[in-house]
Amino acid sequence: MEFEAVVGMEVHVEINSKSKVFCGCSADFHAGPNTNVCPVCLGMPGVLPVLNVDMVNKSVAVGLALNCAISRWSKLDRKNYFYPDMAKNYQISQYDLPLCQNGWIEIDLDGQTKRIGITRAHIEEDTARNTHTIAGNQSGVDFNRSGVALLEIVTEPDIRSAKEAFAYLTALKQLLQYLDVSDCNMEEGSLRAEANISVRPVGQEQFGTKTEVKNVASFSGVFKAIEFEIARHIKLINSGGKVVQETRGWDADRGITVPQRLKESAHDYRYFPEPDLVPIVVDEAWEQRIRESLPELPAARRSRMGTQYGLSAYDANVITLSQDTANYYERVVAVGADAKKAANWLMGELQALLSAAKQEITDCRVTPADLAALIGLIDSGAINGKMAKDIIAEMFETGKAPQDIVKEQGLSQITDTGAIEDIIRKVLADNPAQVGQFRSGKEQVFGFLVGQVMRATQGKANPALLNDLLRRELSRQEN
Amino acid sequence: MTTPLYKKTVREIRDAVRSGALTAVEVTEAHLARIADVDPKVDAFTQIWTDEALAQAAAVDAKVKQGIDPGPLAGVPVGVKELICTRTGKTTCASKILENFRSPYDATIIQKLDAAGAVFLGKVNMDEFAMGSSTERSTIKTTKNPWNLKCVPGGSSGGSAAAISADECAIALGSDTGGSIRQPAALCGCVGIKPTYGRVSRFGLVAFASSLDQIGPLTKNVEDAALSLNTLCGRDPRDATSADLPVPDFTKALTGDVKGLRIGLPKEYFTEALNAEMREKVEAAVDVFKSGGAEIVPVSLPHTDYAIATYYIICTAEASANLARFDGVRYGYRNPAAKTVEEMYVLSKSEAFGPEVRRRIMLGTYVLSSGYYDAYYLKAQKVRRLIKKDFDDAFEKCDFVMGPTSPIPTFEFGAKTENPLEMYLADIYTISVNLATLPGISIPCGLTASGLPAGLQLIGRPFGEETLLRAAHCYEQTSGTTLGDPPIA
Ligand SMILES: [Zn+2]
């Protein structure tokens, strides 16, 4: 029997509001344990939550970018369960009336696009973090994270493979970064993905039994966990077994999922409307204000830049993957660099240097103007491509302008015909055997001779000029 | 013979202190002496902050001396209910689970009163977590009714009412979720007002039922209530449910007449459930208003019978979540025998919550459970809207609604503790007001044959406190039914 997978994703995004969602504490959870806390986020007696408006603005922005309908009237609810990381033993969340509903996002699958439905996006608060010391047999709770603003984004069960899940997360992260609402750092938990996975025979309408996978710390982990679960389900069913509905954790070291003991063992959360908060009322004017403040989103930018700069779909895709890279690119072109060459240098040499140094483009010491200048030096024939590669490495290292590096290191290309001719004559005289081979028709020896001349000039000869002069000298000597 | 200092009203104290005729320290000392004298019998105070109070009073006097405005409540001695958070002393909610709890912050109203020059004498008793109508549910002590020491002071703000009645302070802060200010005020013969939901910040009030709770003052007379509200009311950015409305000078409403006011008498409040003597008192009060030129209109609140059931679903549901935080993790009682997280919860809560609190947490958990939510919680919310609509309809015909505060006068200790349902009936006339988020005031309207106070309740439109104060004040000035002093030494 052939099976197809049905996957839905739940992503928790920590929104980068300066303060927590229901109190004035800083949302910086990197600070020393329990330093960014107050009576409200500690759940002291008598405190009341007050909703952070910045969180509403950013959530509406995400909702609009995900093509959701923004609820004119939504409310917050209490989700009740006991756990030591819960300051109040209830979490303020949104139950039946989320802020954003019924949207979609387009994902890219090797050049094909697919639409994934977004069921809802709702506001909630993060919990504290428990840590356990084995030595002291003690548990500690750090409440810095308690009350940090979370947006939970839930998809329809539209995802059909691990690859599509990966593409969804990539597209979502890209969108969130364009909106500048989260740092989307999965390792630090500012983006947490859970997948609901089931399989069913191809053609069957009804869903199979699902399992939920949590505790995944990277996109590739999500990919592997989903692949693993799909295979596990199929194997179970084929061997006559049954999938048990449960929550499983991803064990990255062993590359398997394992059943997880749920911290909230009782599943009855006894949701009811949060009486300490008033409803969230986003009127048309408010929604419009946010809509107008939205930046150019990835899909729009991709298509505009493709047309405007004559980029291939692939190039446009890569360059717009991050807003910073796209901004960088547009600055290089703005100061006069050729669009295609700028794309090649950005995606090629510069990206390689950034990856090797594990740097972001925003930290890059090569300014867009300097990259444009480098491309200009090649275009004018002042340097050749090989020299340019050395120069950009130096620029990357030191932040110097390419003209200065050329000057300091005497790297100017040799364009003096007489000087190159002298070297050619010397190389031909030193390699009579190869000259003979060339004359007897071995064309590929020409490359060897070019290399010898280039080496003798320490790579500074203008390659086109060198080619011309070498051919001319070889035929002149023959005659 | 001059009036003893402890008998002075808020108005008298603050005028004398501001003018320099009396010092705040003198006033404070007089009240501390009064507490030392009568509180061993009444047991209203749970904590007495002698040093802090005298220091606060001295600071007020220093301001007066330097010509700095000492505030509109300069030198006025205040008793604070045990569930209002104060950095001074403990905030126990009269529960074992918080028996040693010290709040790291002051409630908004504590900050406001402090800024207004009030002096905090200490804290006063209540039913554990405000769940009760007799203050017998306190785990700290048993507060007595100054009118009869064998009887309860009402509740849950029983300590507040007894302290005012026994002249131990001039303002006592109470909180009212279903009648907890008005019912003890009625039983102890003082004035108690529950403002409109949202009038007074709840920040720092330990929550019992968030959609019903409201803080208010208990005082010796109506003018003092108005002066208290001037300081207590107003929008608080820390309470999202507090109303963004201007706060009037409530004393300006005290015109001394009721001419032209239309008073609605709901027929549902005058049934057999109402004790005959109480009925007589209320009817006599109606006559006073009539002769003052008010118009009496019969009105109906048809959903009155559903109020108790509705109330006990909503308040217990909210309480079950509000009290979940008392888990022994961050503060409060933790059972030392607990070996696991679950044991910590179960043992700590079972041991440190009293029986009424446990009963309500379980009730509330039940009505929110899946499968029961629609039948109980959701239905109760619908009935709550109907009860509110009853009042909206009544206010088409009248300016405020009037009736008894409590169906019965105070009762002896233990008379109703065995039967929670009977205790719940003590609040039949008050809980609708919380469900409908309206303001309500209770004022004394005479003594029964056995010398126990009766209370008259006035219920107003949302944010209609001024009308209530005006009418209550006029009654107080013209009825000639002053209770005199309770029979304690
Ligand atoms: Zn905080």
C-alpha cells in the first residue's frame, strides 16, 4: 500500500517586544536568573496583567503578512494546569477567539510554490524555565522568561512531507524576519516548532492517528523527526500495528523520537475568559495603520528584484532569502555596479567568506560601495578576476577599500604590451619541447604556456592581452 | 463633655489636622488606645502597626508644620482588610497558606491613601480569602459584633465593620465580591459602599473572583464614605479593568435633599425570606424618603431567584484559577513532608486551605471541566447578563433601587457554619449587585427590638455613586434613626 503523510505545524514565536506581554519587565531572558522579574510575572498575590500594545501591533502585522483575517474583537483566556514553571498555574492565552484566523503562506518547493493554510495565530505568555541539579537533588525556577510575549501560529494539515515542513519553516522564518518581530533563534527557543504527523493510504480522505513531536531545536531536526515519524507510522501499519496518539520528543543524538511524559498530564485545561483583561478590539483604522506600516514582504521583493535587475528566479530567491542580503545587494547596484556581476560576487565570493567566518552580512566589513568599486576595477581592466578574489579576502579581513589594497600591494594588472612580450619570449625559450608540441597541433599546450607566463607575472598580466600576445608570438616565430 | 478623639469622623479629623487644631500623632494615639481598650473584646484587628502608624502620623504633622499640603485625608486612621497587599506587616488573607506572607509591594489604593495623608493602624480580620458571610472562616481569630459579642460581625469584611462600629478607626477598607462590604456594614450598623466595578483599582487586592471583586470603604457616616471615595477611585494603568472616567468630588453630591428622585422597590426583595422586623425598618425608611419628596416606584428584578446559583458558579470558577497560584513553589505554605511536585501541591493545599476555600475551589474546578462547562459556567454567564438587564430595565423607571441589605440581622456564632447553603442566603440581596457590576451602599436604618442593627441598601446605575451618596446622606440627616453607641465599654 502506498501512504501519504499529513502534517500540521504549531510554531511558537517569541515576539521581540522590549517588555513582557503582561508586565513592564524587560523581555531579555539572557540576564542572570530571576533578575527580569516583578510581582506580576512571578504570580504574586493581588497582581493584575496589562496587555502590551506593541505585542498586539506585531501580532496583527504577522497576521496580515500571513493573509489572515484580523478579529475585530478577540479575548484572552486562562488555560489552567499546574506546573512549577507556571507563575499563576494558569497561562494567559487565546482559546476560541484568536486575534488572527484563516490565512495562508506560500512555500517554495524547487521552484514550485504551494500554499499552506494558516488556521490561526494567537497571543500567549511564555512560562518560566525549570532547571534540575542532580548533585543537590534540587530544582530551581528562572522566571526571566515567565510572561515573555509568544505568538502561536498553527497551520492546517496541508503539509505532505518533511521537505514541505522544512520549506514552511523557512518561509515563515523569512517572513518573521522581514517583519522584524522576532530573532527566530531556534537554539535559544525564540522559535519553537511542533509537528502533528499522521499517515494515510493514498486516496483516503480520513486522517490517520497522529503523533505530536516536540523538543526539536533546528529546522533540520524538524525535517529528520518528521521523516522518522512518517517511516515509523508506515512500518507500524504495514506490520499490522496501530499508531498510538501521543506526544513524542526528538532525540537528536540518537536520531529517533521517543514517547514523552507530558508535564501537563491532565488534558482538561478548563479554559475560561480571563476576567482581569478587557477584550482586544482592533478596529479597521488600527488594522489599516499596521497594514500601511508593513515592509515589502519576501514574495513581493523577490518578484520586483527579479524584474528590476534581470535576475534569474534562483538568484532572486537566494538574494531575498534575508532582508539584509537583499538590502545589501540593492545598495551595491545603487552605486553603479552591474546587476548580474553584483549578484555573482555577493552569492559567490562574499557569501563564502561570510559562511567561513560565520558572520552575518550586517556585520560584514566589505561595504556595498567597496564591493561596487571592486567590480568597477575589474570592468575597467585595472585588475583581473583572480586578483579580485585575493583583494576581496583582504577587504573582508581589514575593511580596506579595494583601490587602497591595489595601491599598497602594487597589484595593478600589467597592461604594458612590451613587458608582457618580453616575458613571453623568455617562457617560449625556456620551454622548447612544449612549443614543439603546440606546433605539431596540440592546442591544449597553449593553456600550459598561458599559465607559465601568468606565473612569471605573478598573476598580474591582463588575461585577454596575454592571450593575444602569446598567439601572435607563437605564429610569428613559426613564420 | 467633649467627644473623644476616636469618635471623630473623617471630616472632623482631617479638618482639625490640616488646620493644626489636632496633631495626627494625637489622633493616632487616641485610636491605638481605643484599640487596646476594646479590641480584646471585639477582635477586629489582626495586626497593629503602632510604630509605623506613629511614624506616618509624625510625617503628616511635619508637613502641616512646614506648610506643605498634608493631603485630603491627613491624619485619618485606617484599618486595612487582610487581603489588601501592604509592604508593612503581613498580607495573610486570614489563611494558613499565607500566614507568614509579606507582600513585596503596596496595593494601588494603599499608595493613594498614603499620599492622601491617611495613617494605617494595622490590618483587620476577614473570612479566609473573603469566602464567607460571618468572618468565622478566619484562621486568625474570631471577630465579634460590637452590638452583641455573642454574634457574628458579618463577612467577609467583618473585621472592617466591627472596627468601625467599635470606633477603632475612621475608615476601614473592605472588599465586596457578593456583599462582603455591605452585609457586615449592615450587621454592625455602619456605612459600607461597594463602588461600581472598575471604579477602584483592584491592583493589590488578592483576587477571589476577579469579575466581581471591588474594594470600598466602611465608615461611620455617608460623608466619610464620600471623602474616602474621593481618594480611592480612579483609573489605574496597572488594572486593565479600571474605568477611565473622571472622579468627581463626591461630597458635592451631598445636597441634603431627595426631591424628585425616583426610588425603585423591587417586589422580589420583599418576600417571606425577609425577616419581619427588617422589613418594618426598610418600610419605615421608605416613608422617610417619601416625606423628603422622593417618588416611590414599584419595579421588578425577575431573575433575582437565579442570582445565588449564578454567583456560586462564576465566583467559584474564577476562584479556582485565582487560588491556583498558592502552590508552595514561590511563597506561602509548603508541606515539609512533600517528596514530589504533586505531593507538594496536594499536601500543601489540603492542609493550608480551610474547608470553605477547598469547597469553592472544587466547585469551581468542576463547573469549568470539559463536559460541564456549557451547562454551568456558560449558562451562568448568560443568566448574569439577564440579571444585569433586569437592573437596566428597572433604571428606566427609577434613579436607584432600594431594599434591605440582609434578610436577617446578625446571628450567633456557629448558627450557620454547619450548613453552607444557609450561609449563602445571607447575601441574597447583595450578590446581584456584583453580578450586574453596579454600585451599592448599605446604611443603618434602625435597631431591632433586641438591639441589633438593620441595614438599608441602595443600588445605583453604573458609576451612579453620587446619586446613592446623595440619597443615603439625606436619609442619614433626616431620618432621626441614629443608632447610638454599641454596648461595649
Ligand atoms: Zn514582570
